[in-house]
Amino acid sequence: MSQADLGLLGEHQRSNFIRLRTMILLRWFAITGQITAIVVARTLYDLQLELGLCYLAVGVAVIGNLVAMFVFPENKRLSEAENFLMVMFDLLQLCFLLFLTGGLHNPFSLLVLAPVTISAAALSLRSTVILNITAFALITMMVVFHLPLRTQDGVLLRVPDIFVFGQWTAITIALLFQSVYSRRITREMNAMSDALAATQMALARAQKLNDLGGVVAAAAHELGTPLATIKLTSAELAEELDDRPELREDAMLIRAQADRCRDILRSMGRAGKDDLHMRRAPLTEVIREAAEPHENRGKQIHIEQTLPPEDDGAQPQILRRPEVIHGLRNLIQNAVDFARSAVWIEATWSDGTVSIRIIDDGQGFPPHLIGRIGDPFVRRRRGEGERGARPGYEGMGLGLFIAKTLLERTGAELSFANGADPFEDTRRGTPRGAIVEVAWPRHEIAPDPEPAGQGLGENRPIEI
């Protein structure tokens, strides 16, 4: 399953999620803080400030906000370029205000980190790098070039040079750290959000397929009587039209087409219907249903069951939930994709657990990725040999993530391991490749059946 197939969102598309109204509100908060700081510094601490230039810097931000409010609609979504320009404007405006108020001698110089953090969380890597370079250049210039802070008595307020250097170093490191930290966390959250959306899409698709099978089965049941009537009537007409061959052929054609309609509906309805009797099935039958789409892909699939010593031979009747079938199907698909010739599916159960092990004869999982299997979008570079063996495969770890998420929703625990050293050349047809084990508490997947003699109730109506 590739990124293109899922229509996952890229960085440039995500930046379009930000509304102009959100940026305007954030800027109003910044403007309020800047005005408050200027007023307090002037009235409470009697600092000599270039009030005209300070209010000019704040006024430019106010005018920009007012223009954005009255020119653009409130629900406008900013593009990547517009977001970049908004954040760049805020960075330049803040640095100009810091230049007027002592540069790095001003404790509020740490606020330079705010625009860069926003850029790392919302914008592309290119925009984030440009903003980081700009912020670094501006704070470096402010070490030397700035208007000094003075009191009403003319006393110069400045910190020792060693502290200025420390402030510059701290801001520089924070620029890099905050950018990497925010960007890494945001990308992780976005990747998980995309993968969960893909999981929901896969589950919804499986549920729709089940519902569609129920509709077809119900249609086949309802159309059985009229088709039987058509078949019976056409047979009687054919007998009465023995002396008129041309009409008798038409009657036989009607009968043949009625039989064809019956066969079509029967084949379409093989998936079953939403019947209370079909909500449970033997464990190996559910496994066989999950493996069915991959049986004709050139690899042998062996389904085996291991009976516990105290068991009487009757395998558990487990719930036929779409999450179980679709999750197992993804795991089997992954095993078939990487197997050399065969895949083994072992079903075991006891009084407390039900487990399924899927083993192939491939090279196994890469050792450095075993701890991350089940995470979305785990990529690794493929060698030329693997590209030749699987030319259409674009591995992103999404199939295993979907399987893990769906199965864990049913109460299962998944574990991944290798049956042998992946760097050893294992023999074809030997179950020593990748091993995936899915284990449920028995009461989660195979609840106790209803007492004998109790009615099942009415089938639920099918809703599409």
C-alpha cells in the first residue's frame, strides 16, 4: 500500500490547514504583550525608550492585522507561501523591536524562538531552515548593533559580556533544538494520524464488503421464488409448444436465463449474509477465509492446528469480526510477499488463550527494524535483488500497522520475531523466516456460546 494510493497529505498540504484567523489571533496576543511591556518599562521603571519607533513597530503589526481582517474572509486557509510570509513578518517585527530595546540585553529576546517553533511545526523543511538562518543572523547582529537601555537618570542597563555571549549561545542552541524537536514530534503525530485514517478506511472497506455480501445474499433469497416461478412457467410453456418449434426455443431460452440468474446470485452471495449463525466460525475457517485472496499467488499456504493435551479435538468458535479477518489478511499478505515458496499458519488454543502464528521461509525481518515493526511508514532501502523479486512493492510498514491496530482493537497482542539469523541462507521450504504471533485471551475472541435451546432472535436489518 503506497502513499499515493492512500492520498496521504504532504507538508505543503498540511500548511494549508492553518486558518488566517488563527494567525491573526496569535498576533493580537503578541501585540498586546508588546504594548504592555513598553508601557510598563516606561512608566514603572522609567526606561528611556525610542517610543516613536517602538510604537511604529507595533503599529505596523496592528495595521497588518487590520488589513488581513478586512480584506480576507475569516475562513481563509493560508498557503505555504502565505504562512511563511506571516511568520517571517512576525520574526522581523520582533527583532526590530528588540533592536530598539537593548538587543540581547533585553530578557524578552528569548521570544525569537516562537516564530521558529511555529515554522517547524507547520511549515516545510525549506521554510523552517530559512527562518532559522534569518533568526540566527538577526540575533548575531543584535549582539553588537542595538540601542542601549537607559534609565531616566542616564544609567546604562547592560549585562556583562559573558552573559550576552551566554544568551546568544543559548538562543542559538534553542533555535536548533526547538526546530528539530517540534518538527520531529509533529511529523510523528501526522504520520500516526495518517496511518490511523488509513486503518479506518481499510476497516470501513471491509465492513462495506461484508454488508454488500449480505445485501446480495438477501437479494438472492428474495428473488428465489419469482425465478422459480419463471422457470416452472417456461417449462410448462415449452411442453405445450412442441408443435411450434420457434416459440418452444424462446420458452427454453427463458428457462435457461432464469437458471443463469440463479447461478449468478448464488455465486455473488457466497460471502454470506448478516445472519446470527454466521457471526461465529471455527478458528481454521476464519484463517482460511483470511488467506483465500493469497492462495493463488505462487506460494503454498499451509494451515495447521495444534491441539492442547487436555483438548477434546473441538476447535473454538471465534467471532467473525471484520477487524480479525482484515488484520490476519494483511499479515498473511506480508508473509506471502516475502516468502520464497511457502507460508505456515499455525492455530493453537487452550482454556485461556487462542493464538495464531504466521511463519514464512523468507529472510525474516531486518534485525534493526524488529523493534519498530508495527509503526507506520517504516521505510528501508531495498537492494537490487529484492527489487527484482518484488518489483511492484513499495514498503512503508503501513500494512503491518493496519493489521496491528485492527487486531489490537479486538484484544489481541502481537509479537514479531525471526526463526533464524536473517543473514543466513535458509533452505527453501523451511519455516525459519519471519514469525508473527497473534494471541487473544479466549474470552475476547471466543466467548462462551449461548445455552442450548435458547433462541438466536431475529436477524438484524442490513443498513447501507
